[in-house]
Amino acid sequence: MDDLYWRVVDFLQAFAAGLLVGGTYGLMCVGLGIIFGVMRVVNFAHGDFMMLGMYAAFYLVTGFGVLGFLGPYVGPVVGALLAGPIVFVVGWLLHKYLIAQVTGARVMSAEAEGHYSQIILTLGIALVLANGGLILFGSTPVSVQTPLSRESWEVGPVFLNQARAIGFVIAVLCAIALYLFLTRTPLGKALRAAADNPIAAAYVGVDVDRAHRIAFALGVGITGIAGRRKRK
């Protein structure tokens, strides 16, 4: 009987840990889904944008000490949230000057050709970001040292790591906020219209290229937030 009890406890502990870690990857997939859903582009550089979010949060909290005054508990959480807008701006600029050349209204009539150039371009961006990250940040693993990573909440027989639990809550809140944005705001409805039928959306006054830019920047920005715990 005791053996069965501890087996159940082990299962619940593994399930809880997997669920909390899955929140990070789930939020990353939400960002990837926005980009593909609106633009019909598979972003091969998506993981590298997550890396940018990791380093943005790391340097905000420790590297430059910008958030040091917030302490070891609040600082990492705020750093994670601020990493999103930073990566959002990077995504906006990359789309405006690079990705917009092979997406949007200009390639609607040549969809097959557009996909080839999109794949090559996003792969190129991934290589530049990955190797640029090695040059700028090096290959030595770094992390934000916070007591949250070493402390847990006890829920019955299960222990929930505080850093993972807070990260999971942030992921859920971001997903809910994104859902409300897409379903309740005029801009969100414009993004959905551009995703459903870009040609018809353009006829009714939706700026499809702008919608794609917002979708791309929003997708990589959300992914930047997802990199909050997995800083390398």
C-alpha cells in the first residue's frame, strides 16, 4: 500500500513539473501560431527570438542592474515582462526592413514563390541571430540567480517550484490577454481578417502589410516573454 502511495506521489510530482515547464513552451507556441496563422509563414528563427528574450531579461536584471532596486523576487518577474517589448521592437524592425519584402500583399499573387523566399530569409535570420549571440554573449551558460528557483510551495504531497509556478501563471495570463486582444479589439479583429482572407481584408480597408508586421512583432514578443526562465 505504501509503495502504491509513493508511486502516485511520484506521478503527481512529475505531472506538476511537466505542466509548469509546459507553460513556457506553450507560450512560445502561441507566438509561433500567431505568426503562422496571420502571415502563413513558418518562422525558422522563432527559437532564436526566444534566445533574445532570455538575454534581454538576464541583462535587465543582472548585467546592467537596471532592475536591481526591485530585489531578487520582483526583479526577475519584471525583467521577464520587459523582455517582451524589447523583442517586439526587434521583430517590428526586422519585419519592416526584411521580412516585409517577401510577405504581405506583394506576394499574394505568387504564393509558392513567396514561401521559398520566406523559408530562406527566416533561416538566414536564425543563423545571424544564433551566431551573433555567440559572438556577443559567448557560449558560457548564465542565469538569473533568484531565491524563487530554490524555493517551493507545498500543495499536499506535491512541491511546486516557485519560479516555475510564477512563470506558468505569467504564461496563462499572457495567453488570456492575447485572446481578449484578438477577439475584443478592432486591431485584433483586423489581424483575424488579414489571416482569414487577406485580399478581402485589403478591399475593406485593412492594411494587410501592417497587420502582418504587428502579428510578427507580437508573436516574437510573446516568445521573448516565454524565455524568462530558460536564459542561457
